[in-house]
Amino acid sequence: MNYLSPILRNNRTFLLAYDHGLEHGPEDFLLEKSAEPEFILELAEKGNFSGVIFQKGIAEKYYQPWQNIVPLIVKLNGKTKWQAGEPYSPLICSPEYAKDLGAVAVGYTIYPGSKFEHLMFKEFGQVVEKAHNLGMAVIAWLYPRGKKIDNENNPQVVCYAARIGLELGADMIKIKWPLERKYLEKAVNLARPVKVVLAGGERISEEEFFKRTEEVIASGGCGLAVGRNIWQRKNALEIAKKLAKIIYQR
């Protein structure tokens, strides 16, 4: 069964991430309208996205399956930036509840290298089993962090993270930029046949982000899961449409 089919177009995906309010706080909403989920939903539809990512509270209060045409992905775990010590992102929503909200896929962040990785591995395994029984795809955010991780963009770290996604049973994985295209190609191959999307990350120049997107597709990646590099800009819709053309190549 191809669990990913609802969020794929031309075998690619373009996901609008919006879990930042919990993970980073209000300071990410540089433009006032970016704090409004209605704006994000409108952007998702007009910007040709293949999925929108919400935490459960936003999904409960703003996403309407009978009205909103962009497929919903619910993030099942999360934490704040205030969490002390090594990272752990606990489960705060079940796949069953996400399904009731209208989701076609779920997301879960794992921090390999954290002393709590065993808890996240266990939870993730349970998520995969439950989601697949419901016919839903599972996307793993793979962000290595902890005492042994000096740089989460280190190519070897990113490539290891990609392989972890395959080993743990993800349908799609979201990874950091590994500094050079050749390492992204390696990460994609290590994860195959799991689809690989690049995390948008902190805002960079438009030109650099377009170039990075082109390299993702050229490397065999599936697309992007991006938030700030789009909705932090005044020309968000224009940027989204340009990125969509690069990703879908049509």
C-alpha cells in the first residue's frame, strides 16, 4: 500500500510546515499575519502545496476536512524551546485522533543521540503500527542532537539520520541540509526507498533557497517541508509558486 499517495504529486511533495508556534514561540511570526492559521491555509491552497502540517490544536480549531482542500498532516509530538537538558519530544496526539481530525498522514520528531532516544524510538514504532493500520503515512523528523552531536548539519550525522528513518519504518523522512549536494545524494540512497524531504530551517536568501531546492530534486529527494522560508516573507505566495514549479517540474 502506498500510504504517501495523498500527499504526492508527480511523485514529489511540497509541505507547508506550521508547527513553529509550539516549537519556537511567537517570535517566529515576524509578520503579523503569519500568526493567523487562516492565512496559512489560504497560502497552502493558493501556493500549490501538497500538504499542510499542524499541531493538533491548530488542526482542531481551523482545519475543516469538508472545506480545506490541501491534505492535513498532524504532528503527533512536540516540545517548547524552554525544555532543559537533552531533547525529548513526547507524544501529545494519537494517530487515531489525527485521523478523526481529517489527517491523511502524521509526523513525529526523533532526536537520535539524545539520552531519551529509546523513548522516542518506542513511541515512533507504536505510531507507525497504528498509523499504517489506519491507512496513514508516517513522516519522521530526524534531528540528531545530544552530547555527542557537535553539528547536526554534519554530513555524516545527516546521512546516519537518514538511515535511521529507514531502519525505524518511516514512509518519509525530513532531514537537515548536509552542507553539500553529494552528501544529500548519499542520504537519499541510504534511506531508499523511503522518501526524503529537506527541512526548510531558518530563513536564508531567496536565491540560496531556490538553489537548495533545485539540488534536493537533482539529488533524488522528494521535495520540501518548509515554513519560515516562505511565510516569514511578504511575497510568500510568489515564493511558494516558484518553489512548487521546481519541485513538481511542471
